[in-house]
Amino acid sequence: MDGNGRWATQRGRLRLFGHHAGARRVREIVRACPDIGVKYLTIFAFSTENWKRTQTEVAGLMSLFRRYIMREAKALFEEGVRVRFIGDRIKLDEKLVRMMDDLELMTADNSKVHLTIALNYGGRDEVARATKRLAREVKAGKIDPESVDGETLARYLDTWLLPDPDLVIRTSGEARISNFLLWQSAYAEYEFIDTLWPDFTQDIFAQIVGNYAERDRRFGAVPA
Ligand code: FPP
């Protein structure tokens, strides 16, 4: 969800103004999923690198996440959205973590849309944490190291319950992956668009998903 800062600056406002506008788009895009046919949506809200921003911006974002959960929990539940969080919770504020846990629990029986929010998430960090857990099990004699393959490691990732992404969309004209779902996106289609996240509408979303549906995905095979 890139481009909030630039969107605000273009309007002569502080960066946080852009993040608030971005949060309103999250609401709109999640609501559009059932009609567009998107069952799993993962949004990158805060990366392991975003701590390098000013203290004011980081604190503002954390407070925005708390506010989003507080304000949206009921509607998400009623709309059948199952919410999950991925990323390392260890550095996050205790109160926010409690709210994340509660929202996961509250929506655990929903299945209309699976919304995953990546918070303090980094693909490399995730693989390192997964490897550490796996290594502990090997050390404890619970796993034979010779049996370890890609599927084994995938079971230790934060996304172990989720399918791999089919399509990754990055807004704001940057053509980078920036540590997002590195392992899981091995065969994903990418779409880089110039639109800044606060301008990303349901219509743009529907159009990109429609274009994706026409693509020919081979997963390394040759056409039949
Ligand atoms: C990147 O744009 C955006 C972020 C680091 C924050 C994303 C957060 C939101 C959209 C808030 C809502 C999220 C939830 C889950 C409620 P940027 O600030 O790097 O933009 P720039 O590249 O233009 O500076």
C-alpha cells in the first residue's frame, strides 16, 4: 500500500494524513473482495524496515492500527471477514498485540474473505524465524534433517495456513518487492501501477484482477 506519504505531500499535508486516507481505502478494498472474487487478501501495513521512519510517523501508524481495529472489528465480523496478522509481534506494543489477538479470535469462524494484515513483517525475517523454529525441532529430535524440504519450511512460516498469492499488486510506481512474501510469491504474477494507494479504488482493483484472470500461468511447465 505504497504512496500515502507522497499523496499527503502533494496536498501540502503531513504524511499521517495520507496514512489515514490509506486506511479508508483498506476498508473499501476489503468490502469489494466478494464481488470481485477475491477470497484471500494480504495487505502490507508495516514492514520490519519501517521502524526507521521518524518516531512521530511510527507512533502515528501504531495508533492508526489500534484505531482501525477498534472501529472496524464489528463490521469485519458481521461481513464474514476472517482476519489474521503476520509478522513478528515481539516489537509491537502489548495493547496492540492484545487487540490483534482478540480480532483474530473474534473472526476465527468467518470464511467469506480471508484478510491478512502484515504488521512488522519482512519476508527475510519471516524465513529466519521459521528456520529457527525448525532448527529447534531438529535439535530436539522431532524432525529428521534429511526429510526437510520446501513444504516442511512452509509449515513454519507465518502464512502456514494460507495459499500462496496468485497476484501481487504494488501501488505508487515503484517496481520493487520490498521484502513482501518473498518465499510465497515464487510463482505470483506482479502488477506495478502508478496509482498512489489512497487513490486505489474498487474499480482499479476489479480491473487488475480481471486482467490477471486472462493471464496464462504455467508454473514452469510448457503449454499442453
Ligand atoms: C507506505 O507508503 C505505507 C505505509 C508504510 C503504511 C501503510 C498503512 C496504511 C495504508 C494504513 C492503514 C492500514 C491498516 C491495516 C488499517 P509510504 O508512506 O511509504 O508512501 P511514500 O512512498 O509516498 O512516502
